[in-house]
Amino acid sequence: MKVLTVVLALVLAGCAAAPPDDVPQEVTPEARLAEMGIELPTPPAPVANYVRSVQTGNLVFLAGHGPLKPEGGYVTGKVGRDLTTEEGYEAARLTGIALLASLKAEINDLARVTRIVKVNGMVNATDDYTEQPNVINGHSDLMVAVFGEEIGRHARAAVGMASLPIGIAVEIEMIVEVAD
């Protein structure tokens, strides 16, 4: 009885506010980005007659984005000739960062994301190049790292293209489900 009284007194005094170490704490997508050293850029204006994203109901449709370099400009070239698969992977990762920047601009808080639903990945590649899935993994791996397996894993396509706008190495579009 004496122990119960002491515990009750500590709770009432506010001393028992910290959860035990074995209780997992919620980590936000933006905190994960910060842990990875990723700062989302200001999304660039569209280069033609379209918008970066459209939300209808709980779905956000993100237009095709390219691999925006932190210092400005885009990663360009053909994978299989000008770029290696590893460089293509990094271009797809940079494209994922650009998509997250546009998504954040649309919904204000990445914690609202309930599922990365679908990704269409296009790789500017030589006609004999066949490792498009390994390139688009740069984007897919980033989504899982930011949102976790349950939310970040998605359906996707990874295809080769003869060319992409302004010679970019990768273009990716994405459909995301968000909470109200």
C-alpha cells in the first residue's frame, strides 16, 4: 500500500511523464529527412502549361519531376552511356527529393501521408539498357527510408525512354494518399 501511495504521489506531481525506453516514439517524415541530412528545396515553377500537383479527395497526383541538383540545374544524360546505373540511382533519389518538396508544398505536413500509392519511373537510357528497376530504386528506397515500409512501399513502373525533356536522366511521377 505504501508503494502505491508513493507511485500515485509521483504521478500527481508529474514526475512520471517520461515513457519507458522500450516504447517506440513516433518519428515524423521530416525528422527522418533531417536525420539523413536532406533539406527539401523550394520547388521550381513548372516549365510548361501544367501544375506540380493536384489533390482530389485524399489523393495527390504529382506531375513528372526530374533530378534537381542541390546547387541548381538537373542531372542530364543517358543511363548506359553518359551515366552508370549507380549515377542513375542517385538521379532517381534526387528526383524523389524534388517530389517530396512539391508534396510538402501541396499538403504542408508530410506526416499527413498515409501511403505512397503508385510511382511511374522513366529512365533516359540507351536502347540496350535493361537495369531501369535498379535506377528507380533510388526513389523507392528513399520513400521507404522517409515513410517506413508500410507507408513508403508502393506499386510502380520502371521503364526506359529514348529521351526525356531537357535531356534529364530520370523523370518520376507519383500518386500519394493523405489523411484529411
